[in-house]
Amino acid sequence: MKYILAYSLPIITFLGLQIGGYFSFSGVCYAFVFIPVIEQFTKVSSEDNNYRWHQRFFDVLLYGNLFFVYGLLVYSTQWLDSQRQPHELVGLVLSLGTVLGSNGINVAHELGHRGHWMNHLAAFFLLLPSHYYHFFIEHNHGHHLDVATPKDPSTARKNQSVYSFYIQSVFGTYVKAWRIQRQLLTRSSKHFFSASNYMLWAGLSHLVWIGTGIKFLGLFSMLIIALAGVVGLLLLETINYIEHYGLTRGLTAQGRYERVDISHSWNSNHILGRMLLYELTRHSDHHYKSTKPYQNLVHQQSSPQLPYGYPTSMLLSLIPPLWFSVMNPKIPIKL
């Protein structure tokens, strides 16, 4: 039942919007003020989960995020019908964007690693509001193969600022997704306009999403919703930044990169971050065996350990000199 805590973010965001005014910042303040403060006074939890691999309850919890994400989107469009102050609009963009990143892209990431087409369809709908439909194909076929190498745009280099990383990852993953898609089509002897061209049809669906929103909501309201989506994707990229910062895979005697193991991702066992993000913070174990469901990810003690939880680490990364001073000495030295 502890994973129900993940629903607290959209619920608090909804309540804040209902009250209005500066309470429209409730969602982002909950994630990046309240949670970091509480995590400073809670113990790091390293217990391992022993749930059954295919327990349906855990899947139902993931699918519940479709209701919360799209329910909040619908409410936000109605909320925008009333005259709002500039600070309320900023609060909506940041709070809704935080939900789209945490309960949207993050959950899509988990579902995207499942095999059934329904999981992939749900993942697509959770990625759509954040303009990150290409994440599904690049992450599974690119990032997990090339992580911690120069070929991976989602791996931050040592002394690379998060702002430079945004440009590298946002544009690099999109270009790489198309390259992977072309390779997959060639391998299966499918043409560009084949039903198997996920990037084509997902891209067209995104244009329909934007166009329909402008037609029925108006340009201004759709712009606000779209900006919240940008916040969501930047939230995801900030997580990508802290997950692999400065970690590299060595070369074997044959000139190939060594196999991915638990030393190529930063691990975090801060309890609130674990629950809010469905164990994403146990990223070392996820990369070690990407098909393992979130509820069975375990603590890898020998992995590089983040000194803080994910929300605090993300805030720290926004101040590059401070981030470098904390993290650079912790980067494992390759012998």
C-alpha cells in the first residue's frame, strides 16, 4: 500500500488549484520543498522487497496514474476558463508539469519495459502531454544499451552542467530515436509508412493532440498546458542527469564497452523518493535487470550512492558549482 503515496502529488496539486492564489504552487512545493525537508529527518531504507513478480495490484497502481494525469489535465483546462493572475499561471505550469513528469513520464518508463501492447499504449498516453513520445523507443533500444558511454545522450559527463545536458539529451534522444526506428524498420523489411513506424504515427498523434487542444481550448490555454509539458520533460531530464552523472563504462581488450552493471547508475534509498517514483531511485538494480518490476527492485549497496534523495539532488544539480563540489569526489575511479 505504500506506493499509493505516489498519488499524493496530483491530489495536492488539485487541492492547491481549487484554493487558488499562491496555493497553485502546492504541487511543486510539495515535491521540492516538503519532501526534501522531510527526507533530511528520515532514515535511509535499504530493505529489499519480496513481492511476487506478477502481482496484479502493483500494475493497477500504475494504471491509476492515467486517471490522475488526465483528470488533472481536464480540471486544469476548466480552471483556466476563469480569470487568473500571472502568479497563478506560473504555479499551474510548475505544479502540473511536476505531475506530468512524476506520474506521467516516470510511470510510462515503468510500463514501457513491460511486454504487453496495453502497457505500451498506456505508456504512450502518459508521455503524450509532455511531448516525449519518442522516449519509449529511445530509452528501451538506445539508453539501456549505451548508458555510461559517449554514444548515450542521456548520460551526463563529469563537469557537464545540467543546462548543457538539457540540450544534449532533449535533442540527442529525439534524433537517436529516429535513427533507431529506421534501423528497426530496415531489419524487419518494413517501409517508412508501415504501421510499425512508431515514431511516425506517434509524432502525428502529438500534432493532433496540439491541434485539437488549440481548436477546443484556445491558443492561450493550450500554450499553458504545453508549457507544463515542457516542465515535465525537463523534470525527467534532470532525473536522467543525476542518475548517471560522471559514470563511465570501461573498454575491454577487444575494444568493446564492458557490460552494464550496478556500478553504472547512482542509487538512492531515501524512502519518500522511492515511493513517489515507484522505486526509480533504485536505478542501479533497474539497469542491471531492466525487466524486473518496480516492486521487486532491490538495494545495491556496492553501487555508487547519492548523498541525498532524488528531489534534493535535483535541486542541487540546478547549481552546477555546488553539484560538482558534492558529486565529483564521489565518482568512482576507474582503474
